[in-house]
Amino acid sequence: MTANVAVETTPVTPIWNDPSHDTGTRVSALIAAMTVEEKVAQLFGVWVGASDEGGEVAPYQHDMEESADLDALLPNGLGQLTRPFGTAPVDPALGALSLLRTQARIISANRFSLPALAHEECLAGFATWKATAYPVPLSWGATFNPALIRRMAAAIGADMRSVGVHQGLAPVLDVVRDARWGRVEETIGEDPYLVGTVATAYIQGLESAGIVATLKHFAGYSASRAGRNLGPVSMGTRERADVMLAPFEMAVRESGARSVMAAYTDADGVPSTADEHLLTGLLRDTWGFTGTVVADYFGIAFLTTLHGVTGDWAEAAGAALRAPASTSTCPP
């Protein structure tokens, strides 16, 4: 007669949760274990607003998209939460609690316990109620003082990080030379070297606080025909390289930025969001950028609705995914 002996087994820690492995190994193992649906979910973002009572965030009903069903989305995971603090006024402490509770829900709903990235606008300070407002980027350029801008950006980043935000949608590296364009105050100036120098300092400050900086709008957004926002860009190769691309190249090579945002606009008929030459050939292969490329909110949808180069949402998503070889999106 033999006795049944209970054998204790030590749970095996998945490679992606094991800090003894390097980041690349952990990420590769995680991706290999994910289904196609789970991978797609990590490219998806939902526009939300934090609860002013500390409850979970609520999907935001925007005039260009339907409100998302979180119950249907979360089992496969969720890539991004869009502007939980900047969508509607919310007390910072209650907003942080709301975001924390939502992240707990997201983590518990997917089998890999992955949280979502939360991003906010931060061009002239963290764009939320009660946050410190700083001078607009035109004023940054007027200082000719990169060290000061670096300190300012570090303070902005610290504010964002303190409430659970991961990514900031700034700075703007568009060189502007047409005052008719309606977003001039968001730009640093008309000189490519000044723009690149000051923007690099801002990026370094934001990244020093642990916030992912996002270089935008890549590329040529501020040169739209007749100063019309979202208008096509008519510019020769030399001028584009010397004026529009130079600040981005400087920042990519020198700042350590981890994200680049493709512009809404098209140049010579090719929308930036679907421009493989721009987002892979130049940004990745030539400049060596290894971070994420994000859509400018409805930039992927615009491939169908504005530019007319794709027939439906699936074609638009495919074109956007192919362009930078590795794409993450803000809301599709």
C-alpha cells in the first residue's frame, strides 16, 4: 500500500514577467504568446474622461467616432487611454483615483495583466484643470534658452507622471513661415535650427520625468497650401529636407524621444500616415528611430474620409500599419 504524497510545485513565471531577462527577450516572448486579436487591441485607443467622483473613466462620445464598449474591448486588452484628464474638468486627486481604478479593471480583464498607456496634451503645460499653464512655444523660441525650456518641460512631466500619465503629445517641431495658418502659436518659430534646438531641450526635459515625448507633426503640417489646416502640402524635396525635416532629424538623433506622430496632411499626394518612404525609409532606416509612430487622433480614418486613398477602415488600418513598420495609434 502506498501513500499519496502531495508534491509542491513552484509556479513558473512567464518570461515576460521575469525581470531577470532583458527587455527585448521579454517583449518578444509576450508578442509570441499573443493572439492576433490581442496584438490589434494593443494598437487601439479609446477617448475617455476621468470621473469627477473617482469612479472608472467613461468613454467619450466624439462627433467623429462612436462611443466604445469597454466590456467588449477589454478581454483582449487595450493599448491607450486618450486624455482622461483633459477631456473634462476633474480634480487631480479624483482623476488619478479614477485612472487607477480603470487601470485595475483593464489589467484584470486581459490574460497578460497589461495596463493601458494614458496620454495627454502638454504643449504649454499639462492640459488639465488646475495644472500650471506655461508660455506657448513661440515664447520658448523667443527665449533662445534651451536650458530654461528643459527645466520647464521637466516640471510639466513631473505633474503628468504624478497622476499616472505615461505619454505627452508634444512638442510641435513644425517650422512655420505662413502666418495665415491657425496653429502658429503652437510652433517654436521659422528657423529650423532654432526649432530643433529648443524642441530637443523640451523633449529631454519631458523624458527626464519619465514621460514619453511625442514629436509632431511629421512632416510638413505647417506648410499646408494657403495656410488651410489639413490642406495639402506643396513643397519640393530640397525645401522639405532643409526646412521641415531638419528639426525632426536633430531631435530624433539627439533627444532620446520615444514617439513620433504622423501628420494629418499629404505631401505631393501621399498622406504622411501611409507614407512608407517617410515613416520607414527615412525615420527608421536612415535616422535609426526605434520608438513608436502614433496617429494624430483621426489620422488613420482620414486616409479614407479626407485623402480618399483607402476604401474602408480595414484598408486604412493596413496602410497605416505598413507605413512605419511598427505603429501604435491614438484613437482610430
